[in-house]
Amino acid sequence: MSSDWDDPMSALQWHWGEAYIIANPRPGIWLAVRRDDHQTLRDGTPLGLRDLIIADYTARPVPRDLPGRACAE
């Protein structure tokens, strides 16, 4: 049985893609850029990034109805 964390990029985008632009530009660098103010979160692992996203979103939720969200990154 597999989980959505078999592919961390897809899992992060599925759960958080409406609020953050998720990127993994090279091994060991995982980024999430808030769609509202473009603040960047950074971690060395996808699970670490997920934890940062959860903490950030809990403290300051990102509006999900931002203009210009017609296409996915």
C-alpha cells in the first residue's frame, strides 16, 4: 500500500498548492513561497518543509481566493 508521501512534491502541492508555490530546485532544498506576500519557507527535507508550512499557515492563513490563480505552477 502506498501513501501520498511516496511522491513528496505531489503531496505538498496537493495539500498546500493553493496557498504556497512549492519547489524543489535541487536535492536538499525544499521551498514554499506564500502566494499572498511571497515570503519563502525553506527546509532540507519535504517533511521539514511541511512542518514549516503548517506552522506558518496556522499563524497566518493564506487567503485561498487570491487573484490570478487560474493556472497551477
